[in-house]
Amino acid sequence: MECNVFEIAVSESADLSQLRPELLQHAQQCFRCSGLLEDFQTIARKARKLASVEPARDLWGDIRAQLEREGLIQTELRPAAQAARGVRDRSADAVPAPRLVHSAPRSR
């Protein structure tokens, strides 16, 4: 197994205790990947010990306001705000976006 395959598999793993046997075997034989696995295991172990924190109720509002101030986003007006500012509702003028339709392959 190549180290880059190991790195990708370990970094995408949701549960390091469920790694495929060939990955574990590679880690046992490769000093570099063994260290990487130990690092991920340490991170996972420490993350489980972290307290659960609820974000402040206005967290998104604060983030959005900062992004607007920096000009990184522009918030669209809601219908009530549009009416208050004399903006006409243009939703009836909108062209519907194309939809992706997935069909199962036909059996022969």
C-alpha cells in the first residue's frame, strides 16, 4: 500500500477503531504512517474529552453582520422589508432553475 492511500483513508475515517486490516498492517510496517495514525488517534481521544458547547443564539447574526460590513456577502431583503422600501416583488418574474432528473438505467 502506498502512504498517500493510507493518509487519505485515515483522514476520511469517522472511526479509527474500524480501519480496514490492510491499513493497520501498513501502519505497523511504515514508521511515517504509524506516526500519522497515532496523531489522529490522539486528536480523536482529546476531542472526545471536550465539553459540548452551544453557540450563542445570535452567533450567525454576528457573523453575517461582520461579513456584510466586509462586503463579502450581500443580504437579500425579505418581502416585508422590500415592501417597506417600495421594492416590487419580482418572484413572479423569475425563471425556474433547471432541475436535475435522475433515472435508473434500463434493464435489458
